[in-house]
Amino acid sequence: MPDLTTRYLGMTLKNPIVPSSTPLTRDPDAPLHLEDAGAAAIVMHSLFEEDVRNDERMIDRFLIHPDAFGEASGHLPFSSGYESKLDRYLAQIEYLKGRLGIPVVASLNGDSLSGWVELGRELEAAGADALELNAWHMPGTVFETAGGVEDRYIALLTELKAVVRIPICFKLSPFFSALPNFVRRAEKAGAAGVSLFNRFFQPDIDLASMTVVDRAQLSTSADGLLAMRWIAILRGQTSITLAASGGIHNAPDSLKMMLAGADVTHIASSLLLNGPSLISQMLHDIEHWLVEHEYQSLAQLKGSMSQRNHPNPSAFARSAYLSAIDTFTPPAGVRY
Ligand SMILES: Cc1cc2nc3c(=O)[nH]c(=O)nc-3n(C[C@H](O)[C@H](O)[C@H](O)COP(=O)(O)O)c2cc1C
């Protein structure tokens, strides 16, 4: 059997299939089923800084200063046994660490210095093996600059690195003006890896109700091509972990990401659609493909089609766009 081991954030994993952050890790049993099916590590659902701050405000209002509410305080929604989202998250890390043999990566979605630093410290103390930072600041005004947003991310990472010892992975959005340079800066500031990319759920407008609606939209395999291109470009220019996230639904999707240079492949949509058996099926199919193509290990294959190793480096560059345009042919029967 081929050797499927791979490196992820300084850890050795038994294979490259890592469920990414989804609500599945809120469930007491689902993570155990993911491990049974062969998952090599697990990234937890995110702890959102906004939720933690909101809890803090409520606790302060209703528990610490209840007198301000007079008689109404008897009807307040909290008792002193109230468990905050942070308490629940920390308890879930401890529970998973007690039940799973695979690494548990905590996920933090925050936007402020105090959020990342204080919470990062708590997640480490609860036993997380690594920390995935969901770097998502939305520059909603015409005054914020790309450089300013990047500086902010790097400053947050630097502060966090000063207080936590576990490896840190940046989960990035695809919306960077110069992604390779940012990854280099993150590497220099101490990131152990980057996860490419976060998937954003875009608000939609419902014409019937004339409201803005939020819905989780699941991916298809075609969504993986964006991360595949950037991983191919980055491999060879960085030695930190490159984790592919987005559009990985089966063994071929995963193999292509690793040929481009990914160290691990995350799965979310496909796992939510198919359940844990997807993992064992993917591992079986990856092994079968490697045997059929005479690979002894994943390491042999990893990055062999990255931009640096590909005989035609422009395949991942701008010129690919020009040649792709020329491949378009009108569907049969359609006249313009
Ligand atoms: C229902 C759902 C919930 C998610 N929750 C989180 C989350 O809490 N934190 C996070 O960083 N990513 C979250 N994601 C994003 C996934 O971890 C993943 O990066 C993204 O969906 C792309 O992978 P996919 O194409 O396999 O779905 C969520 C995705 C889905 C579909």
C-alpha cells in the first residue's frame, strides 16, 4: 500500500483528508464517526469573536449588574449557571481531545487584536493542537487600503504568535491583490500554514419577500480550481503548509490539489452532503489511483505539477486565460 502520510502545520498526519470547519464538530458523535472513517485531523467549527463579545455584554448586564433592571431582574434570561459560547467551545475542545486520537484544530474567526490574542490563549490552554485563524476583515469603505488590511492581519498574527506556542494556520479569502507576497509575510511572521480558501456565503435578495437572505451555499468540484491555481503558484515559493479548501468532493479533486502542491485537502460541502463514509471512499480511491500509477507515496506526487515543476510554467499564469478563451465553442444549435 502506498504511504499516505503528509505534513500539516508541523504535525505528521496519516493521510491528507482533513474535514474543515463545519457545524459537524458541534455534535458529540459526528467527529468520532469522522475519525472512524479515516479523517487524519479535524478542524472545529469557528468560535466567533462577535458571539463571545455578545455573551460578555449580556453577562455583564444581567449577571454582574442585575440591579439596574429592578423587579424585571427576576425574569432575566440568564442564571448564574449560564454557559457562554466560549465556555461551550472550550469544553468541546476538551471533550474532543479526550475522545479522538487525531489532532484537533480550533478555529477562530475574529477581527480585533484583543479577540485573537485573548481567545487564542484560551483555545491553546483547552488543549487544541493547532489554531486556524479565519482572517476576514471586510473593508466596507472607500478609505481602507489593501496594504492597510494586510498590515492589520500581520500585526494580529505577530501578537498572537507572541502568546501561543501551538502552530497557527491562516485561513484566507481569495480576495488579495498580491497573494504570494502576503503568504510570504505570513510565513515570516510565524504562520505554520495557510488554508486556501475560505468560502464566503454571499447575501442574496429575495424578490418575493423583498428581504436580504443569508443561506449557506455548498460548493461543486469546479470551485476548487481557484485554490488549485494559487497552490500551484505558491508551492516552490514557500515551505509552510498549503491546505486546499474548497470544491474537494472526491479522490480526483484531492489528487489534483496535491499534484499542484497541497499538503492536505479539506472537505466540507461534500462531507455535509454525503456523511463520513465519503472519507473512507476517498482514501480507498486515492490509494487505488496511486497504485495504478505506480506511486509509492503521496510525497512522490506532491507538487509534481506545481508551477515550478511543470514543464510549462505559464499553464498557471495569465497566458492560460488567453488560451482558455479560445477553447470556447458555441453549443450545438445555438446561433448568435
Ligand atoms: C455549513 C457550513 C458551515 C461552515 N462553517 C465554517 C466555520 O464556522 N468556520 C470556517 O472557517 N469555515 C466554515 N465553513 C467553510 C468550510 O470550512 C470550507 O472552507 C468551505 O466550505 C470550502 O470547502 P467546501 O467547498 O468543501 O465546502 C463552513 C462551510 C459550510 C458549508
